Amino acid sequence: MRDVRNLSPNTIAMRRGVLDRLADTIAIPLRRAQIGHLQRWQSLVLTGKAAETKRAYISHVSAFYVWLVRRGVVADNPAALLDRPKVPKGLPHPISEDDLAFALAQAGPKLAAMITLTADAGLRCCEVAGLHYSDIQRRGGGWILFVRGKGRKERVVPVGEEVVRAIRGYRWGSRGPVFLGRDGGQITPNAVSQAINYHYAKLGIAATAHHGRHRYVSTGVEELGDVVLMQHLAGHESLSTTQVYAAFSPEKAVRLVAALDARARARRR
């Protein structure tokens, strides 16, 4: 997973946790598991969880058995027979400008810098946690970030002075991770997510850290109208993911309703 597929340590840890829970539930070696054992695990562990969580757990287990098949440890993948729940494609939920401004005003320098990177640079929590000072570089008259995203894929994201100012407001250096955890080492993605989410909840803001990223992509699509460019800047693997933001525009929806109302009034004349 690490050396061949370039999966992140967070993904590897998650898969290990899912497999450990599976082993505890079925109480036999995983290589001997049959579909009935996995269905029992599905019933005991996944009942009541969100569709996205169920699908992620099943994907982790299935990927493990695909690997066992390829290695010749087992003949068949029992997880292939599990029913995977359909996950409805949700609409983007960008944090509002008022909520963002309020959250930043109430945040300390470290938290403000992390929030700014999600909302003004479109970084995921794992990308905020993995940011190093060497990744922040001045190019020409502006700034860029070298971002390592999912699967360790790298991309270049241009950012404005406000992003750099927010980072400088926290701390500034020439090497090492930008954000440190309580132990003095590099902060974890989970710590970034929890800090931002707790801050929003404490202020009564109905948003999560990822909704800052939604705001970045929504603003980019609205301002530029270039879905392909925003796919690159956001690090979306599929263009269809970015296209959801192109279809979602509250401002355009308001203009459409106003136009339809105007035509309806014209019909009554």
C-alpha cells in the first residue's frame, strides 16, 4: 500500500483498523473467512452506520482479499459477494462568507492559518497537516504551494498574500512542518479536522473543515468557469467530481427563479 500504491499513512492505518475489527468479529484467521463470516461482520459492525462509512469499510475489506487472491493465499474474494450500499452524490456545501469571516475572527493564529488553507487554497485536512515550509515558494510576483494530496499525488496551487499572511501570523520558518501537534511533532490530519470542526461547532456554524474546501472550489468554478483548471487545483481524481460544483450555483439558481418569475408576470399582462 505504501511502496506500490502510494497510499497515505492515514489510509493505511484506517485499513488496518477495519481488518483488525473484522478479525475480532469473526474470530478466525482472515484467510479462512467465507461470505457468511463477512455478512455476520457486516450485520454486527456496519448496521446503523452511514452509507459512505459502510461502503468505505467494505472497500477496505475487499481490497485486502483482492491482494490475498493475487498473492495466491486464497482462491476467491469473499467480499466480492457483499452488497455495497449506494451513496447518494451530495451537493457541495461551501461555508458562507459571513460564517468564514466570523470563524477567522474568533480563531487563534494557528487555527486561523489552518482554516485559511482549507477555504482560500482548497487543501484537505491531510494536506494541511503535511504542509512543510519548503512547500511554500515565491514564484514571480506571487506564491505557490507544492501540495501532496491523496495517493501522494503532487500538485501546484497558486495562493494569494492572504494565505501567506495567515501562515506568517502563526509561525514562519525555512524547513520542517508548518503545523506542529501537542507533542512538538508534525500535526496529524485528524487533529486538524477535529480542531476546525470543534471551532465551528462551538460558534454555532453548521460546517466542517471540508466545507472550506467546498468554498474554494465553488468560488473557483463560479469566478473562472474553468472546470478542468479547478480539477487540477483541487486535486480531484475525476472531472465529474469537480463538475458537481459547476452544476451547483445558488447565485445562478436565484437568477433563474427571478427570470422565470419575470416571464410568468409577462404572461399575465
